[in-house]
Amino acid sequence: MENIYRVNMTDMTVKQEDVPEEWALLGGRGLTSTIVAAEVPPTCHPLGPNNKLVFAPGILTGTPSVQSGRLSAGGKSPLTEGINESNSGGTSAQLLARLGIKALIIEGLPKRDTWFNLHVNKDGIAIREETELVGKNNFAVIEAVEARLGKSTGILTIGIAGEFRMLSANISVKDPDSKIRSHGRGGLGAVMGSKKIKFITIDAEGAPGVKLADPDKFKIAAKTFAKALLDHPVSGQALPTYGTNVLVNIINEAGGLPTRNFTSGQYTAHDKISGETMRDNIVARGGKPKHGCHAGCIIQCSQVYPDRNGGYLSSGFEYETIWGLGADCCIDDLDIIAKADNIMDDIGVDSIETAVMFGVAMEAGIIPFGDGAGVLRLLTDEISKGTPLGRILGNGAGSVGRAYGLTRVPIVKNQSIPAYDPRAIKGIGITYATSTMGADHTAGYAIATNILNCGGYLDPLKKEGQVELSRNLQIATTAIDSTGMCIFVAFPALDIPECLPALTDMIGARFGVAFTVDDFIALGKKILKLEHEFNNKAGFNNAHDRLPEFFSYEPIAPHNVVWDFTDEEIDEFWNF
Amino acid sequence: MENIYRVNMTDMTVKQEDVPEEWALLGGRGLTSTIVAAEVPPTCHPLGPNNKLVFAPGILTGTPSVQSGRLSAGGKSPLTEGINESNSGGTSAQLLARLGIKALIIEGLPKRDTWFNLHVNKDGIAIREETELVGKNNFAVIEAVEARLGKSTGILTIGIAGEFRMLSANISVKDPDSKIRSHGRGGLGAVMGSKKIKFITIDAEGAPGVKLADPDKFKIAAKTFAKALLDHPVSGQALPTYGTNVLVNIINEAGGLPTRNFTSGQYTAHDKISGETMRDNIVARGGKPKHGCHAGCIIQCSQVYPDRNGGYLSSGFEYETIWGLGADCCIDDLDIIAKADNIMDDIGVDSIETAVMFGVAMEAGIIPFGDGAGVLRLLTDEISKGTPLGRILGNGAGSVGRAYGLTRVPIVKNQSIPAYDPRAIKGIGITYATSTMGADHTAGYAIATNILNCGGYLDPLKKEGQVELSRNLQIATTAIDSTGMCIFVAFPALDIPECLPALTDMIGARFGVAFTVDDFIALGKKILKLEHEFNNKAGFNNAHDRLPEFFSYEPIAPHNVVWDFTDEEIDEFWNF
């Protein structure tokens, strides 16, 4: 029996509610976005009493399927001021699913200036006052909570950035090694901070687990699905071998690796920060080249990156972070980037927002390009301490751009543009422009077809077909984000015919209903339109579906190209 | 013969152009908004190469009519990201009009990192490199320029805030006493700073002057108009006697004086900052209780406010500034407020944006409420120096709210709400919500009819009729802002039947056309809709026509009222 839990921080109550029939087949992004659209006033202040923070495991989370352990978090984003869904690995999603918690809705603001934690177990949810760990960062919280409650406890926590309600604050999720995964984008850590919840602990002892309506059908589909993942060259080979950072050399070669705050598409020192170099370092130093962010992951794109002495430096060390501090900030030292990544995990800031922000801060002259020590200092002495400069930086790239009156500020809907230049890889530019989340590569990963030859090939330098590509990918991704599956299942889903039907068969078998690929696409369309409608009511219109102006008048090397879509071409996106 | 001048800062050219026929009867706000709507891409970056800065004297500026010396400045606002028109007194408008300059359009950005000044005279406009006065503030610029070019030179200048491209930066205009009036709201000083123009000088020696098509008709109308101004109790008595600061006691009595960052509607120390106290100080210290901001002003609402020793402290010392630092920041000392006003003039920041910002900064805990010395210190040591904290503060109330994660941030379209609480004086709330300029009391001064019994009376605590009142006022104000008239002509225009026809007769006599009150209203409607359309294309929709959420859930003393208009009620505004 699944339930909705509603925690009200104003009157300090917890309610257990039945799942409304219309939410029965929803999970993950589909459910968080549906709840936010239904219950959050679109024009409310994101840090005020009327915003809500919603967590939901995916439809398939907690089942025996591989790759299904992602947790969705949703709310009105304080960064974009639109709807936000950000999903994460870690152990919490599966624990919540096993407890039968379909969604956890946190609403209201405490009346007193006191911090709290929430403890979730089979008997319900307790709201407890928290003093000891307030002001502490994420690794300290995880260590202390594990000492209190044991290693098997799931933990969702905010670092000091969330306490400061910084717009780059993420929500950190304990991973199987007691390290950190993140609901990174959109600043939901600030929403959790506004509600004065320092952390949420989850104890699944005695949990009923997830019931499958048709276990046999599920098993067959799950096997087909897992095989497809292992058979595909990206999910089966490239990602497990080099992690996501396999992309540095590929995107650099394509001329789409934004460098020195988006002033070039190639980085001369790309070799020093590449996935190949990273793997060599990991192997030479005795780290882990493969690692999963949740139980049941067979792609294992993660890793544990050690320092020169073999000690822990970082994990979940992703291409976008490495690109951002590497190429975009011109820091050609993986160890410094790993150290910064670890600090960002600890204080709880989105590493994409923060890395892009540092590129803008370098353009502003706060520190010079290439100044890795300066980045570490700004993280620890400014952002961590909430100084005025720290507030500017901790609120992201747009904040720095506004504070210093700059025009070369790579953001859409106030969220940083990640690691793929939209001038040289035009499909991803359409995703940045139109995504309901603000600039977000994961929303419709056109790199797949523009660069990686997945789902066919579309010339990245040409406009033709890119709007349709991004639209199809965003629809499918919205549905995938609802399943609890990691986004990398999209690669086999694009190329291996059995993959997507196996995924939808699992959904059907989970609930005992017929669920086809058409149903899956219909789900994606419905949720995407719902999010778009929320954003329009929150104050967005087509003028927000635009890239920053500088992309249209600053050509980028080596292809010497600008962003050249007309408004009308972009606005075709929403015609579905 | 009137001309349009176009200065291109990218290729350093000046073009003199004929006035297009459709602009012939336009001036002031009507002309700047028309040019901005026609020539500025609505989604451009306000500090980028595609924004323009436009100056235009009013239709009647340079004629013998009283009150007609206002200059309009227009562009895309870096503060609101919508259209901006801000008008100011001072001597420049009449000099430009006498030179036959209908509009000065400044476009592009310099290619080199060098500062410039523009010199305007009867032979055209020269672009000159400027080094000496870069980094200097406004009073130093005025002093140095007068030494270079003589006392009769008109000067438009930016202080250090404009050089820093801060969003509260204004454009300062030399007044008849070589003191300062300001294009205050909307941050156009940052646009001038982005174009690297430190100041503009205007020499009207040998200027042809403004030709009147029918001087006799003009003279008769001008006499009727001037009489109406002198006959009305607000423009003829209250404003000349106490200045705009007559309002402190009136608005306090009405329970609509926002106090302690908008948490109460009355200020216990109102007497210490009132217009009556101000007048007593001025008289006792030998200052000037009456003063005009431009030649031909007969209202003389301005004053020169001296210090205890009779030395200059400030002038153009307005109610909104005094309210903001006084009631809203709880600083009960007029001398400290005057000192702050003078610094704000000097560094070139909008005193409304800055005063409201300090209230928010006090709420953030940066300095305590009531800390006048702290305000002076933040102005001189932080904003003036462009420190990180100075950048946060210099970018206005919204910037401080976002930096510190606050929800009680009184802004609309990112511009500060001025000195009248919209919960207790509901008509002005409709103006704040719907104005194309962001929160702006001058856009449709409903205080007139809600509080001052001008144009009838409408209960400020009731919703009935307020939307229509604000609509009518905004339409009329848009037209008045096009004439070059000071906004205070609205009081007699509302109450004295001969006033508005005399104004339109002057326009007709100026151009030798029939120009009726209906034409005047049609002009106001047309320009207001044009501005609204620009804003919608720039990314606004109805969701931006809203007051901050806290007004709806925080009742204000003494009337214990909230902001209770529905979205549908507000959106009725645009049905005309």
C-alpha cells in the first residue's frame, strides 16, 4: 500500500494520505511536477511559505530492475523562478520506495527560528529539532548521522550553502559509500533551507518493499532491458571505462568545448583534464575507476578519484564539473578540480552552476583565469562563510554577471549553460533555450545525435532537424525521469529496438496494467506541457526561450559560428 | 528646424537625421518610448551593444510655458529588464530644445576600453575621449566642466555607480544652482556607463530656440495654465510651502507610511522627519525653502537644506527619499538623511531604490534598523568603492533580497516600491503592479484621489474603482510625461476645468495643429500600450503585474489590512 506523506512545517504536523487515483501511475519527475503544478501558486516566492519541496522515487524505483534508483526532487526553483525537477542517485530513493512512500511533500515555513530534521521510517515521519549539526557541512552531517542511526540510514542533507539559502545550493544524497550525490540544479537546497530542514533520514527497517503485479513478466522485461544497456557502446563501454569525462576529448574535437568563459570552443590543455588522463590517474593511484551511485547500477559511470597518496579526493567526478573548472576556467589540473569538487559536495552547491559561475567571476576580474588556488579559496573563505562576495558567487553565474554588469553570462532562465557550446552543437542549444528547467543538458541530450551517433546523426553545425530532435528527446527524457531510471538508459533506448518496450513492459508489470511505448511518450508530453504551463503562469513567455544575446554576435572558434536560430524557429518547439 | 541626432559609440560616428513625420508631434516619454520600441530588440542585454540610450525634451520644452523643462531619458532598463523612461528637471532639457534637438539617440558600445564625453552645441555633437574625470563623482564633474566650459553649460553625468554599471545608477542633471536633479529610476546610469560616456555637455550659444506656430494663442493658453497651477491648493500652496515632504504626516496619518521595511504603516518618529520640521530647519538655518529645478518653474517644490551652520547639505530633498531612510529604515534624523541624499546625488544612485534597499539590508542584518551612520558608511565605503557588498547594495533592493534569501522584499519588476503602502492605499498598489516601469508612484499617482482629494475621492482601503483610477492616471501621466511638464501639473489638471484644455491648446499652438484633450488622452493610451507591448516581447506577462507575495499574507498596522486584489481584478487594467 503506497502513501503520500505531507509534512507541514508551519504547524509541525505530518499527514499520511492515500494516493489519489490520478497519481497512481506516476512517480519521479512526473509526480513531483504534477504535485508542484497542482499545489504551488506559480507566482509565489520560492523561499516563502507557499512553495513546497516534493520528493518522489521513480515508478520503477525499489523494483529489481537495474538503473532504477533515482530520486526526484521538485518545487518552484529559487534560481530560475520556474518549476524545478532535479533527480539524483544515492540510496534514499530505494529506501523511500520500499517504505511505500510515493511522495513526500514538505510545505510551510516554521514560525520559530529553529532548525529541524525529519526522520522517516515504517511508522511514519517525525519532525525533530536539530541543533548539533546546524552550521555543519554535508560530510560531517553524514558521519554524525551514521554514528547516531547506523550506516544503512538514507540521508538527504543540505550544507552551509543551503542554510544560507544560496541559489546554487543543492540537496545532497548519501551514496552507497557514504559519499555524496546531488539534486544539483535549480537551487532546491535553498528551498529546504528556507523550511529550516537541515537533513532527512530514512530508515527502511521492516519496510514492506515494492510489490510487482506480474513478477514473471517483469523479470523477462528486466533481463532484456539490462542486456540492452550492456550491449550499447556508450552505456556498456565508454561510460564504464572513462566515466562521463570521456567527453572532454570528444567535445573538444567537435569544437564545442566552451573555454575561457565561452570565448572559444577548444581548450589547448584538454589532454590534462580528459577522461583518459583521469582513468590513468585513478588506476595509477589505486582508486576505483568504476562505481555505481545506487544499488543495481550496471553502467558504473562513477569512480573514486584519489589523491597522489591514494587518499580520497572526490567521487562522482563528472564531465560537466571537470569541463567547467577545467576548460571554462582554464584550470589544467585535475587534482585541483577534484579538490574543488569535493568542497562543492561538502558545502552543497551545484557543481555546474558553480563552475560556470567561476568562469564569469574570472571574466569579472575577481580572480584570474586559471587560478585554481583562487577557486579553492573563494569556495572555503567566501561562499562557505556567506560573506558578501560569497553570497554573490553562491547565487550563481547570473548573480555574478548582474553584480559586475557583464554581458557575457552563459545562462538561460538564470541557470548556467553547461559543457556544450550551443553555437557549435546546435541541437543542445535548442534544449537550453526551451527546457522548462532553464539551461540543462540532461533535459534533452542532443549531444547523443549531434556528436555520439546515437539515434542516428544530425550535423551539429546545421539547424535542420534540431528543434524536432530536442523536442523528441525532451519528451522521452521527461518520461524517463519519471521512471527512476538514470538518464543514460536513453542511449540504448535510442538505438536498440528491444530496450524501450522492455522498459514500458516493466512499468506495466509493476502495476498490472497495459503500458505501451505510446503511453510512455504520452506521459512525457503531458508532464512537459504541465511544466511549461506552470512556467507561463509563473511569468515566463517565449522571450525566455532564448539564449543570451552574446551567442548571436560572438562567433566561436574553431568553426567561427554563431547562434543563428530565429525566434520563430525556436518557438516551433512547443508545437506538439 | 528640428533634428534627431544619432551617436554611434561602436564606430564613433554622429549622424544628424530629419525628424520622421510620425515623430513630429512627439516629445519626452512619448518620443523616447517610441524610439526604444522601434529600435531596441526587446530581449537584448540592457548593457550590451543593442540597447540604446535616448534623450528627448518634452513637446513644450523650450517654450515660454511654465513647468515645461523636463527631460526624458529612455532605454531598456537593466534594473527591470523592461522599457524605461525616467524624466528629470535641470537645465539640459531647455538647452537641447533650443538647439532644435528633438532626440539624442546613443547606440553601440565602444570597441576600446576608453571613456568618452559628448559635447553638444549648435554645430552638432563631438565625441571626445575623457580621462581626467573618470572615477570622479557628480559634483566634481560639474565643478570641473563648468571650469572648462562655463556656468551656462548643461551637464548630464554619471557618478561612480554608473561607471560600475550598478542597477541603481541614475543619470544626473545639473540644475540652475549647479546642484543635481536625476533621471532616477530604472538604472539608465548603468546604460550610459556601459556606453562609456562619463558626461554630456550642452552649449546652447547661438541656438535658434523653439518656434511657436501661433504665439498669440500660445500666450493666452499659457496664462490660463499658469493660473490654474497657482490656484490649486496642492501646486499653489502645499508644495511651495513644505515641498513634497509635506506628505510624511499626511501619509502617516493615513496609516500608509511603510515603516521598518514595510512591517508597519505608521512611524512613531514621523514628526522628526516631516515637511513641517524640514521647513523649520531650513528657515532657522537660513536655507531656501522654495526652489525650482528648472527655469520657468512656479511651483518651487524644491529647497536648499542647510546644515546646522548654514552650509550646504542637500537640495531636491524629496519625500520619497526622506520616507525611505526615515520611516522605512527608522532613521529619525533629517540631517543624516540629508547627508545621505547628498552622497547619493554625488555617486549617482537613485535615492528611492537605494533607500528601500537599505531597509532590506537592515532586515538582512547587514546593519541594524536606525543606523544612520551605518548608511553613510555603506554609501561611502562600500557602494562608492564597488566592493562586493557595494555591488550587492548598489544593485538595489531586489539584489539584496536575492543575495540574502529574503522574502520581504518590496519590489515590482525588480524595482523598489516607494513611499506609500499598497495595502493601506490600494490605488497606488494597482499602479505599482501594472506600471510598465516597475513599481513607480509617479506612473499613476493614485495618492491624489485616495488621500489628497484631487479628482474626487476614493476610499484608499477599498478596492472599488481603484483599477479604473490607476488606469486613467497612468494614461494621463504618460501624456504629461510627453509634454516636458512636471508631474505636479496633474493636480490642477484633475480639479480645475480650464487647466488641461490650456495645456493641449499650447501643444496645438506650438505646432499649428488642432490638438484636443481627446488627442492628449489618445497619445497617452498609445504610448502606454506601446510600452506594454515592448515589455511583453521582453519577457513580461500578467504574472509580472503582481505585488510581492508578502503583501498578501502580512497585514499592516494600523488598519490591519492585506493586499487583496485577485489576479483577474488587476488584469482588468489593460482592457482599454
